[in-house]
Amino acid sequence: MLVGAIISTLAGRLTSFGLADIRGAIHAGFDEGAWISTAFTVGQMLIGPPTIWLGATFGPRRVLLVSAGLYTLASILLPLSPDLPTFIGLYAVGGLTSGTFIPLTVSFVLRNLPAQFAVYGISAYAMNSELSQNIAASLEGWFTEHWSWQWIFWQNAFLAPLMMLCVWYGIPREPINREHLRSADWFGMLLSSVGLSMLYAALDQGNRLDWLNSGLICGLLLGGVVLVAAFVIHEIFSERPSVNLRWMIAGNMPLIGLLIISFRFVVLSTSLIIPQYLTTVQGFRALQTGDVLLWIALPQFIMAPLVAKMLQHIDARIPLALGFTLIGVACFMATALTRHWATDDFLASQIVQAIGQSLGFTALIWFSTRHLYVGDAFTFGVFLQTLRLFGGELGIALMTTYLRVREQIHSNFLGLHVTGGTYLTDERLDEYARAVLSRSVGAAEAHARATELLARAVQIQANVLSYIDAFTFIGLATIGSLVVIVLLRSPSPPAVNPVKG
């Protein structure tokens, strides 16, 4: 479970941070290369619904061994790809195979661990998810600067066989369920897989293609909505549905789903905003950006067992609310941002956020499991995987668009106050011109460079203001999440436990 969570999360994050290096290595343009990360996560989304049937029919052991083996092969071949289509195809295979890791390992923990240890299993999953998400920048930077970009993928060729070894010795063999084999809901699985994948691709590419101004995005959104709606109707009237929709809409589950999506959104303050600020304003590379994200990753080793122990004795809603509160506090702390901030300036807020993320995510997943029966374990694994991916992508799409719009607004307002011929503008231009005169050919070139420096200063300030707005937005979102937490009810019946105990 630990290795599976690391591989599934780390692979996508490494590619996100290393996308520029990968594009350059395989000679792909910006627009062509934009589909690289999309192919991987769409593959994970595509395999989600069938994973329920695969796990119930063939058992987690067989599925994970085959998936990890194919993933190893794809990871070895990826850097050797002769062209972009081959690369994208192999990476999509990597997404399809790694998409089974989290649903099946989480469901195994829920179905097989004794009750007193299940909370530690869930805590380990949460720890590894947060850990792998926040060490990716440091790893990518280290690989590209000290070894080569190929190790972004080859490192998985070592992790996946380790996972296979753990699965071989740790997960018992189960007989093939031939009844499931004969009664598979192929139509339902096809509708849900393709529909969700189309929606995900639309979210991932929407900001780049300007959303509804793109025919491709409109087609993906419309097709995805129609297929998902058809899937829901099909499942309602199907005698043997592939997904337990009744469980998903019963009791607290809709609110829990909303909180999972909300959590994936609020952690963007570290996974998206800070890296973008350090890259855009300070000009940092991935290895330098990773230094600040390590302050989220490293405390997880200490927090994971402490949170697990806490959850054995108190209502999970308490640490859940505390976690969201601390994330909100960290975001409001970061609104003091200036253009001079570097890694050390984020230290205090990141430690607060690290504690909040560990408390919030572990408590959220553990509270979710209190609503499960054994038969829903596979459904829960896919439910968690799908919302984890969708929540993250929905948040990225929203926040990327929000940052772009806010930067344009601030740039326009700042530009209104930078008018040629005014005293303050001329004084600033003269300062810049004097600073670059010794490195310029004449006063005319110095003045031209001074104008460029002033434009750059305005752009940087507009970016800083947009990042402050983003931190404020996420901080307010945590307050909204607290309102949802208040609406959660105790599991009914109490302590319905999916695990054996």
C-alpha cells in the first residue's frame, strides 16, 4: 500500500515539475507537450470504474501483480521513445496500470487489517500521499541536475518491482470469481470510464485552450456530461450495477465527497501557488522550489502515527475541523507575501499547513471508512481515487484560471498608474537607466532597457498581488469546508466497520 500510493502520486507530480525538461528532451512543442501529463491521469481515470470489477473478480493480488509488471515495463521504455506519439502512448499505459494501485491497496487494508490496525493503514496511505506529492519537486530537480531527465521515469522501474514483492508476500491469493466474470456490466463500465475521462481531459486542457472558446473543450465537456448521465441512469435500472450508487448518495457520503474535493483544492496553496510564485517571480528551478515543499513532506513522518493514535480515541470530525482550520490559518499567514519572499519566508506557514494537512486528510479518510461494509471496499477505493484526481484537477483548473484573470486585472490597474511623462515614472526610469548605463551602448539603449525593467517590475507586482488573492481565496474556502464539517452526522449505525476485528 505504501509503495503503491507513492508510485501513483509521485509519477504524476514528477512529470508536472519536469514537463519542460521532458518536452525539450523529446523535441515537443508547448501545445504538443501539454498532452503528456493529461495522458497519464486520463489513463488513471479510465481504469477507475473497471478496477471495482477487476478486484472483485480476479482478486487484488493478481491485478496488482500484472499492473505493476506492465507499469515497470512502460517506465523502462518511456525515455527510449523515438517520438511524441509513442511517448504519450506508453505514458497512458503507465496511467492505466498505476490507476489500480490506490483503489486495490486501500480496499485490501479495509477488508483485511484487524480493526485496531486499520487506522494506522489509513494513516500510512495519507502520509505517503502527502509525502510523495511534496517531494516531487526536489526529486525532479535532483534527477535533472545530477543525473538525467530519464530518471524521472526510471526510478519507478525500481519502485514497482518492490511493490510486486510486497504484493506477492503480503496479499493472499483469492479464487477467481467466475460469477462476476460472466455477469460483468461492460456497458456501465464503458460509460463511466469514458465519460469521466472526457471530463478530466476538458478540465486539464481548458485553461490552455480558453475553455468554451475551444470546440474541443466544448465537445469533451458535452460528451462527458452525456456519458456520465447515461451511466447514472443505466446503473439505477441495472439488475447488476457495476458501482454501488446507493452507497455513494446515502448519509454523509455526498458531504464526504465534497470535502475530499475541497481538501484537494485547499492544498493547492502549497502544491500550485507557492511553486508558481517561486518560479515566476524568483526564477527558481524545481530543486530550489522543492526546498519549501519539503516542510510539508517531512513532518508527515511524525504526524502520521500521532494522528492515527488520536483517531482511536476521539471523534474524527474534531481533527478534521482542526486540520482545515490550520490550513486556512497558513493561507492567511501567506497573504503577507511580497516580491522579496523566498523559501525561508514560507517556513512558518508551511509547518502550520503540514500539521493541518496531516490531520485533515487522515481524519477525512478514516471518517469515510466508518460508513463502509466489507462489500463496499472496492467501491470506496475507486470513489477515493476518482475524487482525488477530479478534486485536484478541478482545483488546478479553477485556480490557474483565477490566477490568470487576477494577474490581468492587477496588471491593468497598475498600468493605469504608470504614465509616461509623470514625475514618479520618469524618476524610476532614470534610476533604471543609470543602473544599466555602464552595460549599455549609449543612452538610448539604456533608456530602452530601463523601460523593459519597469514593465517587468509591474508584471512581477501584478503576479504577487494575484498570488495574495489566491491565498485569500483558499483561506475562505477552508471556512466553507468547516461549514460542511458541521453538517456531518455520526455514522449510522455507529462504528460500522469494514475491517475485520
